[in-house]
Amino acid sequence: MSFCHPNNRSGLIKIIPPAFLVAGNVLGIGLLALPVKLGISGYLPSVVDIIVISLAMVVSALVIAERLPRGKKVFDLPSFFQQEMGVFGKWIAIICNLIILYGIIVAYLSGISQIIYSLLPLHLPRPAIMILYFCFATSLIIFGRGVLRKSSTLILISIVICFVILLVTGSSHFDTNLLTTMNWKYVPIGLPVVISAFHFHNVIPTVSTCVDHNAKDLRKVILIGVGIGLVMNLAWTTAVLGTLPHAEIMNAFFQGIPATVPMSLLLGSKVFTIAGLIFAFFAITASYMANGSGLFGFIKDLLYTYAGKESMVLSSVLAFGPTLIIALVYPNVFLTALDLVGGIGEAMLFGVLPGLILVRMVRKKLIPAKYGLLAQIIGYIVFAIGAVTMIYVGLDKLGLMHLVSRW
């Protein structure tokens, strides 16, 4: 069942559905982490962070959309980057894709179990909640992929409604004085999670099909979809940072918990809590199934290509076994996992490499000469953003940031 039927649509009717698909990918689990990771630096630095990264991710998406072979039904990242950068690009893409897919599933398990454990009076130990959710969501991937596809519109509507409720009820304690906090040196802390929040590149082939592979319409879809996501991310970040005292944000940061947990505890609103639970459940489950399906298929292809084996059981164990083990051993790894996903995998695949591809497009004269210099500068900026993010995360995880601070 395809997402859309381009031949039966025209104008805005053709553009809006795929734009909502892009927006739905941007409005996901990253939203739960954005205010916590960005709030460390304060409101104005957070706004700058979100706008700059969203623009960089739009550029990288436009580069991929431009270079993606028309009519391609399956988005194979390794093959795409091999096409653009040779065998080196292929293996970099394989490694980064594994980091993204494994890391994001671990983040989902950690995040949803923390939310349910903190906000629902189930009196179940957190590992039990995590295992139950894992069995539910993973079984849907393996045995019921059609469920998400058939109910995707209903899920998106539910997410948007819950998001509006979160904004309205969450703003009841809004205090503009809380938005005056600024500490620009902490801006790099938020880079990985913003990159992760604005990652939607895997749906580019789908939205391309929706607009009948029309390059102009595809660009509109990307711009409208990211624009919707940008407004919603800014609105949510404003609501949280204008409600939670800085000390609460710091506490959530060090505990590695999603923003809805301290907001629910502070507001004491059942409406906010229920809306937050529904939002988190649908957003995480939809993304879990999408990324889990990608991980399952990717592992299955790797096994067949490089080991000559074709086994659903082995593929399932290799795809999902490590994620459950890691999440159980490190239950508070939510923000750390998103750091690795956004700061290593996505920063490389959707920052560094697209930046280099854009520069190469200029040098090969694939871009009109009058735009060449500007495109080259933008390519270097996107490359730099990805590289700086990777360097920061690498130094941070190795415990070497104190050397940079001293310098």
C-alpha cells in the first residue's frame, strides 16, 4: 500500500500529503530531547541552534534529492554513497547506518520505558516495562508491518492533537524571565540531538514518488515539511524553556530523561500527562517501527550479501537482540544514544558527506555557474557543521572535553 498516488493528484493536493510525511518524521522523538539538551545553553542559543541545523539538513536533503536516481523505489544509503563517492563512501554509509539504526532503537526503548515508569502508576519495574514494550513493538515489525502503514494518517493526527494539548496546557506556568538564560559555550551540546530531530532523509524516495519525481515539487515538499517541523520544534522548545526552571532542565539532562517527564511532574496536570503519554507512545512507536523495519531489512541484506545466509530468526536476533541488551544494561542512555545517532551517524551521512557532494557538484559544473560560489560556500558550511558535531561528540564520549576547555 503506497503512501500516495501521484498520477491522480495535482497542485497542493499532490504536495501537502508528502510534506506532512516529512513533517511527521521531524516531529518525533527528537522533540522529547530537544528542550533538555538545548536548555543547558539557554533560549536564544537554542533558537539559533535549531534554525542553523534545520537549514543545514534541508541543504543535505536537497543534495540527496537532486542526486537520487529518478524512479528508485528503495533508498539504499550504501549504494547511494557508493554512486557518489566510491567504495569508501559505501562502507562509511554501512557503518554510519548501523550506528543510526541500532542507536535510535536503544534510545526509543530507554525513552518510552522512562516515560511510562515515571508517569503511569503501574508498579512494574522498569526493565519489565522495557521488555513488554520491546516485545510489542518488535512483533509489529516482524509480523504486522501493514498495521502502521494502514493507520499512519490516524497516528499523525493523534500526534498533532496531543502536541497542541501539550503546548496549551504546558504554557499555563509560562514565565518569560526563564527565557533570559544564555550560555553560548554549551551550544555544541545540543548539536547532535537537533541533527537527529531534523533527520527525515530516508523518506525522500517516497515523497519523490508522491510528486511523480518532479524536482521542483520535491523541493517544495522538503521546504514545507521542514518548515512545519521547524515551527513546531521552536514552539515546543519555547514552551518548555519558558516553564521549567533551569535547575530542572539541568536535572533532566544529567538523568537523561525526556522533557515531558519533568514537565508533567511540575505542572501536576492529568491532561498534560495523558497527552504526553499518548504523544510519546505514538511518536516513538511509529518511529520504532519505521527504523526497526529498516534495521531488520539492512541486517537481512548484509547477512545474505556477505555471509550467504537467509534466516528470519538470525536476522531478528542480530537486529534487535543487541538493542534490548544495551537498553537493559544502560536504562538511562536516552540522551547519550541520541548523541551517538545524531553526532556520529547522521552528522557524517547527512552533514559531512552531502557537503562534500555539493562541493563536487560545483566542481563538475552540475550547478549553474552563477550559483557556483554560493553553493560551494554552503557545501563547506554543511560539511563543517557535521565535522564539528562529530569532533565534539567524539571528544565528549572519550572524556577529553576538559582539554578543549583548558585550551
